[in-house]
Amino acid sequence: MQYELKIALRYLRARRRDAFISITTIFTVVGVMLGVAALVIVLAVMAGFEASLRQRILS
């Protein structure tokens, strides 16, 4: 775990001349996080809806 964290921090840390790349990286990471969160929420809601619908049909 220590090794992976060290590599991640190395590429996320901004240098003076590469500040734009770091900002772009942060926006990209935030975008991926939001996309994954949206997928997890939608899958959870759809699973609940499916269970509710199945219960109504079978009863």
C-alpha cells in the first residue's frame, strides 16, 4: 500500500512548470469519482426497485 500511495502522490503533486497538468489530473480524478458514485447509486436504486416490483407481482 505504501508503494502505490507514493506513486500516486508523485503524479498528483504539482511542480511549478506542470501546474496545469496537476489541475487537469485533479479534475479528471474528481470526474471519475463522481461517475463511479453515480453508477453505484443507480445500481442500488434499480436493485431496490426490482425487488419491490417482484414482490408486487408475486403477491
